[in-house]
Amino acid sequence: MIDLIGKRYFWFLLSFVIIFPGLASLAVNGVQLGIDFTGGTLWEIQVEEDTSSNEIQSVLEAHGYTAARVQESDDNQMLIRMDELQQGSPEKAELDAALENQIGPFTDLQLQSVGPTLGTEIRNRAMMAIGLASIGVLLYIAYAFRKTQNAFLYGSCAIIAMLHDVALVIGVFSILGWIANVEVDALFVTAVLTLIGFSVHDTIVVFDRVRENLVLRAGDRYEDIVNYSIVQTIPRSINTTITTLFTLLALYLFGGATIQFFILALIIGIVAGTYSSIFNAAQLLVVWENREIHDFFARLLGRPQSHERIEEEEAEVPAQ
């Protein structure tokens, strides 16, 4: 049988290597917030075939919209993110005339504006939603595994694995925001909440098999039971992930620019969720059960480790 548990510190190191660049970018650059959070306008237009985004950018900058960003999309569509611009306002009419003069006739597809106050409220609600989801996951798993020796251990390990997945996705989008001006919006929050559900679902599948095998293989070592449970659930996890990815890849390639980064966040999160359920959450159960974290700090402080105390207590028994 494959010994996945025996290589647990390698998996932890691999996870750290993967998420560290994103966390570093997040600490230095943060993320590029979209108009849903900062306030502003998303303006989508359809132009002639020979029109470039640079031409539209120059018109916007000439009219004072220096922070505007123009993104080319499919079917000669342009996505313009800019400061707040209201439909029917004199500023909008002036921009329409200037753009027609520069690039010729174009078609308005949508104009969505969000005020800065509403943007702040959406951001606060998004953070609250993620926090409440995390608490709900912890309480649910603690209840579901209440008959085990340490119910909150399972919930805590699931939360750590979930935070690993969220950190990876946010870190990747921080890097994308830095190198390609990719913004996060309300759809991104939806993607994060979705991957939280997927990650926890995959983790519960592994944990539930561990719970069953604790009864069926009661005489085995705990780490052997966990390893056996992981090997049993790997085919199911991989098959579920692959079938989901086929659908998401089709949406990413053919779904259009408006949902492209939403789908990208889901793809990254689902792959990360499958990895963390197998190589992080289950491995943490063994680390905790073996008191390896406690022993690590004991070594740092020069105190007796768990196995040393057990040996001392066994040595004292004959003398009594």
C-alpha cells in the first residue's frame, strides 16, 4: 500500500511552496478590487473589427478617466472599468460623442454603476459570509463526528485545509492583479464560497472513511488507519474532480470574458481542495494524534517529549 502518511511533512512543505508566492504578493500588493467593492462603472460596448483598446483608452484619459482600464473581449466587445458614470448624464453623452468621433459607431451593451458606499457594504458582507461559513463548517463537522475521541479535531483540520485552498486562490489572483490587472468582484466571492463547500465536502468524505475504519480496524495504529482510508478514497476524489474540471474548462474556453476569471477561480480552488483533503487535512489528524506539534515545541524549549515521558513512567512502575 502507498505510504502517504509517512511523507506527510513533504506534503506540508509542498503546500507551503505552492501558496507562499501568492501570500507574499498578497502581503505586498494586496488584490485588485473591482467596482463591486470600490465603486465605479462597468461599461461594455461592441465596436468595429479594426478598433483597438488603446484607442478607447486614449479617449477616456483625454476626458479625465485616467484610472480606466479597457479589456478586449469576444465578438469585438470591450469591457471598460472606470470611475462612476451614470446613464443619461452629460458626461456619458460627451464620452459617446468622443468615442464615435475616434472609433466610429458602436453599440452600448451594458452600463453598471456601483457607488463607493455600496461597494464598502458588499466587501464587508463578503468577509462576513466567509467567516460565518467557516464557523458553520466547524460546528457541523464537530457535530457529525461527535462520537469520535476528539470531534473538534476533525473540524479544525477541515478548516485549516479550507483556509489553505482559499489562501491559494486569493494569492493567485493577487499575482494576476499585479501582472495583468485582474480584478476581484462579487463573482469572485461566489467562487470562494463555492470552493469552501467543495473543499469541506471532499474532506468529510476522507474523514468519514477514517471514522468507519477506526471501528473496522480497531487494532491498527492510528496513522495506518488514516493512510488506508486515504488510499480508499483517492479514486473517488480524483474521478469527481476530473469530471467537474471538464465542465469548468468548457465554460472557461467558451463561456465569454465576463465569467472567465470566475471559472478560473473555481478551477484553481477545486484542484486545491482535492489536494488539501488528501495531503493536508488527513495528514494533520495524524500529526495531532501523535502530538508531533507538542513535541516540536518541547524540543525547542528543552522539555521532555511525549514518548520520553511515557518511557519514564514505564521505568518507574517496577520500582513502586
